[in-house]
Amino acid sequence: MANTQIAAAREGTITEEMERVAERENRDPEFVREQVADGQAVIPANTNHDALDPMIIGREFSTKVNANIGNSETTSDLETELEKLHTAVHYGADTVMDLGTGTDLDEIRETHLEYSPVPLGTVPLYEAVKQAGSPEEITKELLLEIIEKQAEQGVDYMTIHAGILAEHLPLTDGRKTGIVSRGGSIMAKWMEEHGEQNPLFQAFEGICEIFAEHDVTFSLGDSLRPGCLADACDEAQYAELDTLGELTRRAWEYDVQVMVEGPGHVPMHKIAENVQRQQNVCDGAPFYVLGPLVTDVAPGYDHITSAIGAAMAAQAGAAMLCYVTPKEHLGLPEEEDVRDGLAAYRIAAHAGDVANERPGARDWDDALSEARYDFDWREQFRLALDPDRAREYHDQTLPGDNYKEARFCSMCGVEFCSMRIDQDAREDGEMERLDTETDLEASPAAEVNLPPVGTHDSGDLPPVEECGEYPAESAGDD
Ligand code: SF4
């Protein structure tokens, strides 16, 4: 029998991990068990990952955030990689994916697992390419060997690009940006060279057996995710999604936990449709989305373009958000990029939880708002999503200890602090008088403010064509 959380859940057993997850999420352990048994949530917890503090990923639980770390061929050493893990966990990553493609991969992975309290995910295909020397040299046997080794090391979940099939490849021909998933491009290259079906698809049963033994969770890769808005929701993306649905059901037959990865670049008005489609096709298996980026025009700010999409995806039912940093499309992120990316994504996840009225989600907002209205600056910093950043920004202009109880900050200043003015007015009883005694129609403010902005009569202005052209010298920069 499989040694997995889903197998135990289906037998009616509440495991230690389920108890711990229930405690962390403030939910009933029996509810956790039911969600895991039905495949609606996963607890990625390899039986060999001793340092793990178990967590759960599912649409009924708080939205989680993943951070990618890992070395490349140009940057690689153990200490740096451990620092990256520390940074990611410090800034709030719920899981970490090691996408390393440099040297010492085994040593780095084993050390990560020795220390990481959060689940660790990998993409074993990358190591297979490194060992084989090129995508074409990969074999089914090598893939299974590497997957088994990583499972024994304690990896909690693995991205497996088994959903991209030979028959999907022609569907990408008219795309603006082709296949943008690293794993997808490698599998496509292999299929074209060999004229055979995807080896990960061929080896899927073998992978299920390994995962069942060590309780590794599938993260079924979306190899054909759109790499730009023009390619979003196309035939190729949805054909692969159908295959991912089939693979989900096959993995469940082996009592293996599954989540499914999603796009990519998707315009805002199509995000909910994407989430609902995945939930229908994959029978509610947790959806793990990258972004999605809602526009392609902001390199350098893609933590923002994607966090907008991530918040919408979370509201629509996505269970985990894979962060994007400001360096997306441009280079390998550094510590400050990781911090900015994680902040953006934790905001997106929390905004989704508030919108979905997750139990207790709004309490955090309410506590911070109370501290804000009380001018309790220290409590505001403590409750802030990034306490160091909040304190740093406040103290840039008002550093002294005496300003930690001040009834203003430098944004509006002493005279114009609206919260202070409001509080003073309430203390003086002016609010009550306003309710009962003020005739708004007769007040001087009414004269100034009416008609409202936007309804002023423009009849006296000359028509636009009579205004002439702008002088040439004002068209350029000063
Ligand atoms: S000065 Fe403005 S921003 Fe600062 S606490 Fe008062 S109302 Fe808020």
C-alpha cells in the first residue's frame, strides 16, 4: 500500500501531518483529512524530509506562495544557495523550488532538505539534461533513476512535464512566443528528435510507484503555458490541460497526491475562466499558478504585473502562487528582488484569502488598521507584512523615538493629519453636531464644491482645433 497522506486519508486515518496542518490553518482535522482524501488538497511531506513543518495546499485553505531558488552554471556555491533558502523562508515563502542547474546539485539539495522547514520542490528533468549532456540524450531510464534518487533524498514535490504530447506540438505553430516552459521546450525537442511520445508520459506509471513509496507530490507541469497575452488560452494550452486532467486521475489511482501547474501570461478578463477550467478538467486538484502576468509591457516590474493576476487567480480558486521577481525575463534575482517578489505575492495571496472570506483572514487587516488609527507605530511595524520595510520608510523622515507615538507622519504632516483631525473632531463632539445641526445645502462648502468635478460647463472653452499645435520645442525633453 502507498505510504502517502492521501492513502492514509482515504483509509480514514488522521495523520500527525494532518493534525499539524489543522492547527496551523485553524481548521478541523477531519475536514483536512476529507480534503486530502478527495484530492482537493495536498500535504507535500516526503517521508524522508525530517526538518519539515507540514503545510497544506488547497483552495479551501489559505493561499500559499512558492519562491524559486537555485544556482545556474555561472553562479554556484553551497553557502550562497543556503542563504537563498534562508531569504525565501524569512520573507514568507510557504514552499521553495530548487531549480538549480549548476554544480554540486546533490550536495545542495541534501543540505536544503536537512534545514528546510518548508516543502522543497524540484524539476528532475533539469538534472537529467545535465547528466545526459543534452535534451536529446535523455532516456526514460535516466529520468526514473534521477526521480528515484531525489525522492530518496526527501524532495517533497516534483514538477513532471508529462502532459505535453507529440500531438500537441503542431498546435504551437502559430504562437507569438512558442514554448516558454524550460521543461516543455526540452520535452518538445526530445520528441522531435526521437519521433516518439514524451518519455515522462511513457514512464508515468513508474513515477507514480516511486512517488507512492516516498510520498512525493506531483506538480504536473504546464509545458505549454502561454508566454505572452497573444498565446493565452489557445488550443495548445487547453489540449495539454486535458492531458493533465487524465494524469491527475491516474496518479490518484496510485494514491499519489497531485497539484497542477498553470499559466503564465493571461489577461485579467480570462483569469477566472482559466482557474475554473482547470478545476473542472482536473476534478478540483489544487491549482498552482505562475502569476499570471496580466500584461507584457513592464519588464522590471513583473512582480507587479503578475501579482495582479495572482490575486485574481487566488480569488477564483488557485491554491498556490509561484512568485515572480522584478528580474523576470531579465536576469537571475538577487536578495532584494526575492524580497520584493515575495512581498508582492504575499499581498496577492492574502488579498485572495480576504476576498474568499477565509476564516480569520481579515483579522490581520483589522488589527493593523486599529494600530494605525491609534497611532501605535510600533504595533503597525510589528503587524506589517514586511516590518523592516515599514519601519525603514517611516524612520527615513521621522527617526526619533518620540515619533513612535506621534499623531501624524510625514505624509500629510502635523496640520493635515486626517486621522488626528477626525479623532479630535469626535472627541469634541463635532461629529454629533454635524449629524443634527448642519444644513449642508446652506454651508459655504456647498458653494465651493458644486457642481462636482467633471460636470463643469465647458461651453466657453475654444474648440480643440483652434488651440493650435504645441510649439515644437515643448514636444521633446527639456
Ligand atoms: S499624517 Fe496622513 S498618512 Fe500619516 S498618519 Fe496622519 S493621516 Fe495617516
